[in-house]
Amino acid sequence: MIIDDLCHEYDVLVSKNQAPVYGYDNINAPYGLAINDDGTLIAVHPLGDFSGKKPRNIISVPARVTRSSGIASNFLCDTVAYMLGYDAKGKPERAARSFKACGELHHLILKGVKEPAAVAVCKFFEREAQWETARRLMGDMVWETALSMNFVLQYSDGLHTEFVGDVVSVKEAWDSYYNREDQNDSETITSLVSGKKIIPEKTHPKIKGVVGAQSSGASLISFNAPAFCSRGAEQNENAPMSKREAYEYTTALNALLRDQDRVQRLGDDTIVSWARCGETAYPDLFGHLQGHKSNGLNESTIKAAMSSLAQGHPYDYGGIHLRPDEEFHVLALTPNAARLSVRFYLTNSFGEFARNIEQHYRDTEILRPDRDMTIFLPTWRLLNQTIRQQNKNVKVSTELAGAVMKAILNGTAYPVTLINAVERRINAERDISPDKAAIIKAYYLRKTTNEKFKEVLQMNINTESDYLPYVLGRLFSVYEQIQLAAIPSIKTTIKDRYFTAAAATPARIFPILGRLEVPHMRKSWEYEGQKKNLAMLRDELAEKIGDRYPVRLTLEEQGAFQLGYYFENQRRFIKKNKNVDKNIDNNGQGADHD
């Protein structure tokens, strides 16, 4: 279960000081409002790093409230409207109410606390809003840039200045207040996470860091219409979990999303991964295995790590001992207005994921031109073969991207939408790139039950095969080579005019190609030996085909046709390809890489 696993991850993150303890949030608060004993604002301190486009000062503050459209104040840290009563949005009355609500919250929490810092805070909110003083202290230019930022309350005794939240008695008052929220007289419900009786939290904290979702955060779990509710339950009572459980899963997920080593982008999806032990080397290597990261590691190191883990052996990665049996989680999130949907959630051993990824790379391995040094076909590049890449406004289908990655990680058949999309591009472009050929090979390796077809789903050409669609594809390539040799300056070849139709309806097109080939063979060629070799190959393939061409080829047979064409084309450059000796055995078959 996603929530249960995230709650466990929260405990791990806290133990590693990578997430705040319960009741607190790590947020960016780059300005400190320093007040004295009588609550007067005496300074505004810049905090943290101001070298970038936006100042950054991540600190632990009391947990944030979930805001929608109403007024809800935070404790000790908030925006100018709540902390200073300033109207930055053309709603002065709302800003005044926000400041008043903020004061009421602080008086409620700090009631009875005699510490000078607590008393000063109460006096601060009893005064008129001091935004004019803050503006003067900061200067107009800095003030305007800070209006969207968070401000924290600081107390100055004349000698030292500290964050009010660091005062022990104030912290105790906050903890008492925050925990007391769970202890009301509401009816208890069984938690979906722990199975214990709990008072359900109606609204959960927002999730931030998912690209395409609202920058203020989006909900992973929410119910905002009667149609979504059951038996009179309101809001998240329909998926009951305690306030602490809601806090833990959202805090863990937000912490994971902030760590770029754990996050990948695929289409519109944001993919976050983590190991149960909490070691960040696992998701870091996972990103490299998927081809989403290129910094720091060469492909030989990635291949060695993947191979070792896939075979069930540990691997030392950056000084970290990675175990193949470590439980690993992959969560894909899709933005949808103010909510998030789960594209997929997978849990398996890290070694099993490595094994499935390695199998994917084996399935997509194919002979390439010598200028193409690809070892792994990354998922993002594979998906780019499904769109017209010259058009920058066209995006990869999010549904397809998720389905492909899920198939890779599970080691299952690729989605039919993948081959359909690739075939559309081939028909439109009338060409088969190495990446598209690799996709065709990989797709049918996992899909076809045709034993004849399986014989040609290899890394290189199978010259012994008599599988008719495959041989037809090879023959089409030979016809094209004859045309190119006879007319070296030709701009539009038979591929541009007939390729798609020949793959779909051979009986209609191949007689035409045969007639076109006759005058080409009568011409005088620069290399007569080439003419002889192509004529011999043409006759050899024609003998395998026989007297009759099939009327129509299925989509699967068209895939075989396209592979035959691709491999026969690559065969022209086989002597130039420096990688051939290590990739192809003496029979021209794909070498065993196990």
C-alpha cells in the first residue's frame, strides 16, 4: 500500500535527519521579523542564501495548515498578509482579517507562557499591523520582491536574536496544541493505514514538486463532491487516516520529491523512487539504469552494476554496498488540476528491477551504423520515436510513457499503443531508424507466438530465414540499392513512393518494383561487381518468395517486412562497422551476450 510504505519511509527519513519530526515542516523562510520586548518590529533580517534568483533558507517551523479559499493562519511563520497585515493582492479587508486570525492563533497557543519571547509575540499582534515599518526597514525594492516569501518571527533581547520557535517553552506550547487537535470527541473510525481506531483527518497536507501541478501543492487524496463520498462521510473521512498518518505520508513524499536523485520525468509524469532502507544510492543508480541521468557514470559502470545486481550479486556503488534483495519502490504521479493521480506504483526487489531493465536493453539491442555508438536505448529516446520530433509542440503521450515504463520495470509485454505509434511514424516518414527497428524487434520478441517470426527477431540479419514478410523486406532493400547504384543522383527513391504500400499490399506493389528494376540493371554502373552481387542476391530472395506475392500483410507481418528492410540496408555497411566483429558471430547471427 502506497500510504503505508510512505509512512515507513517517513520514519527512515527522520532517522537520517532528512525530514522534520512530527508537527513541523521544512519550508523556505528567507526573512526574519525581529521584535523587542514590547512587540515592536526593530529589524528585518535576510536569512540564508540570496545568491540565486530567489532567496533560499530552508528551516524547520511548526506544521503548515492546508489552505483552500478560506483564511487559515500558521504559527510563527507566514506571508506578509498574516504576519504584517499587508495587502499584496488588492484585498485589504482580507489582509486585515488574516492578520487578526494570525494574532488569535498565537494568543491561543501561547496563553500562559511567561517566557519573554512568547510575551513579545503576543504584544506584536496586539499592535497595529507593522507592515509600513517592515517596508521602510527593507527598502521598497527588496520589499516588492519579498511579498511572496515567508517571514519568521524572531525575538531580540538587545544582545541576541533567535527564532521564537527555538525557545523551549514556545516549542512545548506548540507541541501541546498540535497534539491536542487529535484529542476531540469526534467519532473514531478504523484507519486504512494502521487498522487502529483513529479520529480521521478531514484534509491532508499538499504535495509539492510534481511538475504540472499547482505550485502551491496538490492533493494525493481528496474528496470534494457528494458523488465521491460514502455513507455520510465528509472529505477525507472516506479514506480514513489519523492526522499523524496524513502528516507522515505527505511529509515523506514531499521530502522525496525535493531530492533530485530520486526523481525522474517521463512525459508529463513525475516518477519518484526509494529503497526501504533509505539509502539514496539505490534511486540514484536506478535513474542511471533508466537512462534519465548521464552525469558522473560511464555506460560501462552502469552496465556492470546492472549485470551484477540482475544476477543476484551485491555491487559496490560509490562506496555503498547495494544488495539485490533490497525492497525498492517506484511511484509515478500525474498532475490533474489541484489533484494528483497515480499512474502506477511498483514494489519489488532492486535486483528484480535491474533484471527487467537489463532484459529490456537486450530486447532493444540491434546492429547500428558505425556512427551510432548507442549501448542502451533510454526510455525517453524510445518514446521520442512515437512523435514527429521536428515539431516542438508535439509531446509524447503521457499514457503511453507510463505504460511503457511499467512494462519495462515489470518485464511484461510492451503496450500495443507503442507499436501502433511507431508504425504511424514509419508510414509518415517512410524510413526506419535504428531506434524504430529496435522497438519493432523488442515489441514482437515479447508479443509474437509465430515461431518463424521469432527466428528473425535477432540483433542482426538472419540470411537463412525464408519467412516471407521478412524476405520481402530484404528484397525491397535490394531493389532500392539497385536504383541508387544505377542513378546515384536520384532524390526520390522507391522507398519514398512505395515503401508503406509494399509493406501492406505486396501483391500490388512488387510487380511494379520488378518492372522498374529492369531498366536500372541495363544501365552501365560504376562498379559492375556491385551489379553482379545485387543481381545474385535479388535472384536468391526471389527464389525464396516464389511466384506469388501475398495480397496483404498483417501489422505483425509488416513489422517483419520492416526489419528485413532495415537489416538488409545495414548489411551494406557491415565491413565498415567497427563493432561488427564483437556483435556478430560467423553465421551473421546475433552473438550471445549472456
